[in-house]
Amino acid sequence: MLPLPSAQQLRYLIALSELRHFGRAAAACAVTQSTLSAGIMTLERQLDTPLLDRTVGKKVVFTPLGHEIALKARQALAALEAVPQLAAAARTPLTGPLRLGIIPTIGPFLIPRTVHILREHFPRLLLSLTEDTTEHLLEKLSLGQLDMLVLAMPCLCDGTETHPLWQDPFYVIMPSNHPFAALESVPVERLSEYNMVMMEDGHCLREQTLAICRQSPSRSGAEGESEPTFTAMSLHSMAEMVELGLGIAIMPALAINGGILKNRKIAARPLADGAAWRTIGLAWRPRSPRTTDFSTLASTLLTLALDPA
């Protein structure tokens, strides 16, 4: 029988492949650098193959096979960790560690009440949170670095199980003295009359805004170039830019109901005919042993949506 790597050896290999530095990888594993280095070398002897290219000096460079084995190590360690998780989930729902990823256009408006309710009803849950763009969160989920994501759909969520929760309508926000503020709702075809403030590349809200704007006739500047747009790194920055009169913007109801426009000279109007929305939903790895936990959390989040006070 072939000797099997230990869970600790897999952790050493994964940490080194992620951090590409022996000292930082050792610190992440709470061991000395010599212990981690010895563990990697023992694993190489067990597998009878070099995992690192040691001809490049002090740089950490994996061999092609070493890179493939590191990917398999992530999957194997995730499967191994799923065993006690499955047993814990069977005993008590939402017990033990849960690594939750959430996108920035949802997190600030959902996290505070979610954390409060989870602490109140599930005190044995050890929740950790990561805020990042959809693409990066999905990558971390696939690598086993996160357990579940809160996302805005539609999104490119191939390879995951998804659970839609509720629709989050889009509003147009503008300075309070803007012509659109006199309207009950804003026709999509009129969006091109003014400059747009959008999220930076990588945020799904930017793609959703562009999809809405494609329904509006394009407008060109004096020399045939598109009118300028302004890019925000967060919804709070977007609101500031709109208040300064740099343009109008598409803002989800979740943020507006969360008070992002409070004490600002900004008006919010729905798009005419309920023209656009996003769906707040969950995503996790297929066949996860914690599906029951995720369903319980889905019910908790849905309760928050139905009772936004």
C-alpha cells in the first residue's frame, strides 16, 4: 500500500503554495520554518518526486507536478475536514467553523444584523467573514478556503449549488435637485441623458448597470466619443459622487433601505415598470455535507429580508 500523506503535510503544502514563502507559510501553520521545510521534504520522499524546483535559489517555485499535487491536496483536505463537520451538523445545526464570503455591495447592509441574529440563535457557530468580488470569492470557494457565499445573481456560478433568496430591485439615485427627482419613476431609455457613476471593474453591480444602460439609446460627445463615466470603489463612494453632481447611478434597494442615503441630498427613484433587479442568493460546493446548515442560514437571511426593520 502506498504511504498516504498526513493532514498536517497537506496543510504545509497548501500554505506554501498559497503564500510562496517558507517563513509566512510556517507562521500560518503555527510551526517553525524548519518543521515546515522538513515536512515538505518528507512528503517528497514519500511520493518519490520533487514538488519544488530548488534550482532557482530562495524563490518558492513548484514543479508542474508539485502544482497539481497542491491542487489535489486542497481537495483532499477539504474532504477530510468535511468528516467532523458532517458529524457536528448532524448533532446541532450551525455548529463549529463557518467561513462565509460576501460581496461588497451586500456585506455592509446585511452583515451587522446577520451576525447579531446568528450569535443570538446559534452561539456555537464560529463565523468568519471574507468580503471580496464575486470572481475572487468563487475561486476561494472552489479551493476550499470558504464554505458558502452570499452573492448577487445572475452570476457565473458554474460548479456551485445556488439557492436564490429574494429579489433586490434597482433604483436610480440622483442629486435632490436633479430633473429625475420630479419623476415618480425613471424610464430606462432616459438614463443616457446623464453621466453615470459606476462601480469599478470586477464588481457585478457594474455589469448589471451596463446591462441596464444598454437598453438606453447611446449618446456621444461633441467629438463622437462616449460621455465620461465616474468609477467608485464602494457604494458609499458612489453616493458621494452622485451628491457632488458628477452623475446619476444605479443603486440596489438593499443599500438604500440600509440607510446609505441618510442625511444626503440625494433622491432615489425606481426604474419604470420594475425594469431591473438582482437576486440575492447563496452558493456552496456541490454535495457539501453542510447543506442542512446552509438551508438554515438561508431561512435566517430570508427572515432579515422580510423584516428589514
